[in-house]
Amino acid sequence: MNKQSFSGTGQLIRFYLKADRIRITAWILSLMALTSVTAWSLDGLYSSDAERQAMATTMENPAMTAMVGPAYGIENYHTGAMTAHQMLLFTAILVAVMAILHVSRHTRGDEEDGKMEMLGALPVGRLASLTASMSVMVMSQVILALGIAVSLAVLSIPSLPVSSSILYGAALGATGIFFGTLTAVFAQLADSARGTTGLSFLVLGAAYMIRAAGDVNNDTLSWFSPLGWPLKTQVFVDDKWMPLIPLLAGAVVLTLVAFSVMASRDIGTGLIPSRPGRNHARKSLLSPFGLTMHLQKTSIITWGVALLAIGLSYGSVIGDLETFFSSSELLSGAVDQSSGFSLTEQFISMLMSIMSMIAAVPALLFLFKLKGEEKKGRTETVYARAVSRYTLFGSYFLVALIFGTVMMLLAIFGLWSAAAATMEDPISFGSLAKAGLVYVPAIWVMIGFGALLYGFKPGLTGLAWVYLGYAFFAVYLGGLLQFPEWVNRLSPFGFIPEVPMEEINVLTLVLLVLTAGLLAALGFTTYRNRDLAG
Amino acid sequence: MTILQVKGVTKRFGNFKALSGVDFNINKGEVFGFIGPNGAGKSTTIKILLGILKPTSGSATIFGLDAWKNSVEIHKKIAYVPGDANLWPNLTGGEVIDLFLKLRGSFDPVKRDQLIKRFQLDPTKKCRTYSKGNRQKVALVSAFASDAELFILDEPTSGLDPLMEKVFQDCVAEAKQEGKSVLLSSHILSEVERLCDRVGIIRQGTIIETGSLTELRHLTRTNLIAETKKPMPALANMPGVHNLQSVDNGVSFQVDTETMDAVMKLISSAGVIRLESTPPTLEDLFMRHYETKGSDAV
Ligand SMILES: Nc1ncnc2c1ncn2[C@@H]1O[C@H](COP(=O)(O)OP(=O)(O)O)[C@@H](O)[C@H]1O
Ligand SMILES: [Mg+2]
């Protein structure tokens, strides 16, 4: 690594900033707004000490601990403690996603598009683009940290002092920087942008799981998860800066690793070398559906394992939950005895709705793989053979439908197996499956909506993610901030009956399936009638 | 018999008019050269023929069927080679060839293996490791191993080395012998000249000439540089000799094809020391086209 390797870095930084200014600004502003609005609403909603203490009691259970992290400052659960407890982990995940997407786009993504080759021919050093994209990532995380601090400090809520708000922002920024550098390493190992993003998300998911397991059992395991560290700051209560040290030290080490690999490898290759393959294709590849399956099988398996793991980890919590409820007099009193449903059962439907939204992510990814194929000019070569638009689009749609459903089944199965292992009086698989599978029509509506967006115009697919994000926050924040019912009803997940508390309304489910079909049919028609990019 | 017909095809991308009123047709058993500089609209025309783009107006038919509406039916009988073959990085060349052949219809497995040998392709390598030329070979093998009746080739030789280009030309010649038709696009005039029965020349989205090469002879002038023992004053007054200039020790000029014989006699009688000829480039041809247009108008 000599000085020449870095020449042109400044120019590239300016180029990336210009290319990404809207994207970065949008991310930062939305995260600032989310933080500010949540803290402000929590402060308004739970205005008396008594109300906040009641909230603290409901929050202090293993299921919540697994989902949002350990509660602290429970004795005096002020707005600061509440905000950090409810929001820090989720915001940290969003910040990590922002950093992962950014770094992946400007390292492996550019390399894949051949932009790197062009840059390589210009007078820029071979490490310049990595340096530039990392610099831009760090810059945007620092701005984000400051922005978040400001967005909390301006509320001038007594329990949100400026110094703590700065720590809150810094914890988020440090998490972003850590995952950004991690992505830079994966960009050297994997040989595609998808692979890079996939590996990074996998580690993010694993970090969440490890932290959940550690936090529930209250042991040192959480110290092995990068998502555990920002929570250890106990911001707004104890304000510890120390836990940010491992995050930043980790980021430095990862940066060094990324640079040393980048310095020694060839552009366009990954570290994993390719072996000679087969001369003839297997029969299973030789159809549009076979090709679709072949291209997605790794991603299907990876997501399958991930959903199973999510189910397992939620399931193990249910067992703990039961013990917790029986030991807590206050909460056992809170159970609506007349309904005949335990709090565990009431929690299950919420877990199912969250798992179904998680399952919708791979379902949409399987469908939108076709967008990537079109962008890379590979659909054109398929359509030049005797393959109709309906057949190929239909193959991707079918894979999304089938494996979206399979993902949900795997999550339910995971939930059931872990619950069965830890509960004294296990819930039957049948009743769990019923509570979970009612969400499948909602997943299908998301797929149908995705098909419509992509069929109409590939550039619109981002709206599907916005919509899914909305659905998630409507459920997640809706309960917390007491949103009116129609907020939830704007997403398909809001129509699903909460089994076993509610009866299965067949008509609603049939209407959802019909909606999915209608959206998809529109998508197919517009896709048949539009120009393809390649 | 006409098997491919493009009639008044216009294509807009937003405000930009990529094609305006493109007309040409290809007869059965014919090799048709489709030439034009980069950005002229060759690939756009071909994508309309493949049903990937929808024409803004006009019609494109192949085997008498509409290229947009009946694309699947048509594609059973055509083979396509793009100028830049985008393949799946995780599949091997062999797998992609099998896939392409199977998705189109029937093919000859023996011919597939022969072609792989002729093009010196290693089919067991993953496509990600292939150079541009090798990716091009994958597309060429899957086209020529098929029993298609019409080959649509969009600048198919980009990235091929001269040896492989020769193999490609042989393949086109063989296809022609078997009575198949070929649409071959290129931005190099000399490449299509050798292979094509007829050519269509496109520029800025408009076909400016179509015809057999002999019909277009009036457009092709050869560039000559000659160095002779004796000077050749007669050259200046010869009809069909253009842009006469003296260069170091000799003269450089352009000759109409019809005048070539007379010019050669004159040069040899002056005693040749050095004689260089370069084929007309596309730019020469355009220049000539607009010159003739100009004189027609007068
Ligand atoms: N999808 C598109 N959107 C906008 N302009 C396009 C698109 N595809 C091609 N063009 C433009 O149309 C013109 C013709 O392109 P093309 O047919 O690819 O040329 P050729 O193949 O002859 O080099 C070019 O100016 C090109 O930039
Ligand atoms: Mg082209």
C-alpha cells in the first residue's frame, strides 16, 4: 500500500457525495424524524410517573427483552429510559442497514457494473474507491450521530439532556460505522453485490439473535454481539461511553482487513476461487422455472435457515414468558380471565404478525430478483428464445409465493419446536400453525403489490419496501403510541384476525387473496406490454 | 420470399427519437448487412424485431407474424446473438449453451460440441471467469448449434480475435449454404462486405441506403497511395479520381470502383515502387452518400 494507491480519493469522495446526496439526506432526515417524533409522543402519552411505571411493568418481560433489549432504569422509568429502551436497538438496526447498503453499492456494486474497471483506467489508485466509499460512509454516520443528538436535544425534555442525547447519537453512528466496515470486508470476500449485502445482513441478523439470547438469560453472551454494545451504554440513565470502544476498535480492525485484501486481489474477483464446473446442464435447469430456482436456491436456503432461527429464538422466549407470567402477580391479574386466553396466547399473534412481515422480505426479494436480471441485461437473452413474458415473470412470481409461504412455515415450525421444548404445557403445532398461516394471505398481497410495481416500472419497487416498513411500524409503534385503528388497516397485515383470540374470518382472507391476485394480474399485464431494459 | 419486414418503424425513448421510419426487408436465404455507426439505432431495431421493445409506430414482421404480438412463435425459428452477451456468473458456459438451446427448441448436440471445439471455448468454466470474447463465443455456439431459420446477429464479433472472427465467418457462410437467412449488424463496413448479399445503411435512426453491394458501388471508393518511378500527370484529369494529393514521394487519392481498372493500368505503366490500398470506411461512404445526394438535388 503506497501513497499512489490512494490518489484520486478526494475526487471520488466528491463524486460519491454528489451521486448519493439525496439518498443519504433522506435516510438521515427520516431517522431523525423517527427518533424525535417517538420521544416526543412517548413523553406526551405517558406523562405521569404512575403511567410510566405501569408501562415499565409491562415492558419488563423476556419477550420484550428479546425484541428490544434489556430494560434498565426501571425504578425511575422516565421518557429518556423509555425512548432508549423502545427505540435504540431498532434504530441501530436501521442505521446498520443504511451503512450496509451504502458500502455494498459503492464497492462490490460498482465493481459488478464495471464502473470500477473504468475508474481503474483513470488516474486513481486501486485503493481510492474503497477509501472514498468508506470515508463517505463515516462522514454520513457522523452527521447522522449529530443529527440524532440534535433531534432529541431540541425537544428539551428534562430526562433527555444534551450530553446523553449526544451519546445516543454516537451509539447509533458507531454501530453504523461498525457494520459499514464489516460490509467492506464482505465486499472483498463475496463476488457480487447481492452476496455482499446477503452476508452482511446475515451477520446483522445473527447479531440480533445472539443479543436476544444473551439479554434474556442476562449473561455475557450479549457482549459478543455488536448490537449488544450500543445497548450497554445505558444511555439516558447511566451514560456509559465505554461500550462504544469495542465498536470503534472493531471498525478499525475490519477496515485494515478490507484494505489488505483489496490491495492484493484482482478487480472483479472474490477471495473464494472458482472450480471447473459441468460441461452439460442438468435437466432441472433447462426451463424458465428451473433457471429461476437455480439462480435463487442459495438465497432460499439462507433465508430458510434465518427464518427458522428467528422462529426458534422467539419460541424459546415463550417458555420463559410463561414462567415469568406465573411468577408475576400483577401480570397474571392483567390477563383477561373471562376471555380464557393466556397472555402467552395473546403474545403469539403479535409474534406471528412480526414473523410474517419478516417472511415478506425474502418473498419480495425472490420476486425482485427479476429486476436485477433485467438490469443486468439477462432477461433479453432469455426472451430471445421461445419464452413468453408470462412464463418468466410467472416463474419468479411462483417462487415468491411458494417460498414466501415456506418461510412463514419454517418460522412457525421453529417457534413451535422451541416452545415445545421449553414449555411445561406446550401449545399444539396445529393451533400455532393456525395463528401463523392466517398471515399468509397478507404476505401474498405484498407479493402482488410488488408484482404490480415491478410490472409497471422497475424503478418503483422501492415503494414495496416503504409499504412493508409502514406495515411494520403500524404494528410495532401502533400499539405503543396508541395509533387509531385505520393506521393499521392501511396494511394487509392489519386485516388478519388475531388467532386464537379472534375467529378466522374466511371472507376477509378470501378477499385478501383476491386482492393479491388482482394486483398480480395487473402487474403481469403491464409487464407484458412494456419495453424491457435488457 | 420475404421473411422479415420492417415497415415505417419509429421508436421514441421519451423525447428522444431513436428510430424514424425505418424500412427494410430480408429475403429467404439472404445475408443482410445492417450497418451504421455507434448509436445509429441498430440494436434498437433488433430489439424491436425480438419483441423486447415495442415500436412507437410502424410494423415489424418475421415469417409473416407480428414481432411484438407473436414473439414466442417467431423465436422458435430464430437464433439471436447480442453484441454484449450478459450471462449468469454462476453457471458454466456449457450450462448456458444447453439452456439457451433448450429454451429455443430443438438442436443438434453433436454440432454443439463441434462448435465448442471450433471456437476453442472451455465450457466447464463459470461465466464470471470469461472474457468478453469468450462470452461472445457462448452466444455464438448456442446460435449456430440450433436449427433456426433466421439468425439475428447484433455486432456479434466484438471482442473476438481475428482467428475466431474467421471461424465466425465460416459459420455464417455455412448457414447461408443451408438456405438460412441472416441479419448481421455491424459498424465496420469491410466486415459485412465479405459476407452479405445486401446491406442497409442506418444513420441517426434513418435508413439512408439499401441494396446489394454492387448496387452501392457508386458509394464505395477505394483509398490509394501510390509511389511510382515516373510522375502521373494524367491522374489529375481522370474522371473517377478524387481528392488527389501529393504525399511524401507519392500521391494519395480515392478511386471510384468503375475507374479502378484504368487507374491500375496507368500506375503500372508509370512503374510501381509502392502501392497501398485501404477499403472505404463507413465515414467515406457517408461522405459520398451526402455528396451524391447534394448533386442529385442540383
Ligand atoms: N432505453 C433507452 N432509453 C433511451 N435512449 C436509448 C435507449 N436505448 C437506446 N437509446 C439511444 O438510442 C440510440 C440508438 O441506440 P442503439 O440502437 O443501441 O445504437 P447502435 O446499436 O446502432 O449502436 C442511441 O442514441 C441510444 O443512446
Ligand atoms: Mg448496438
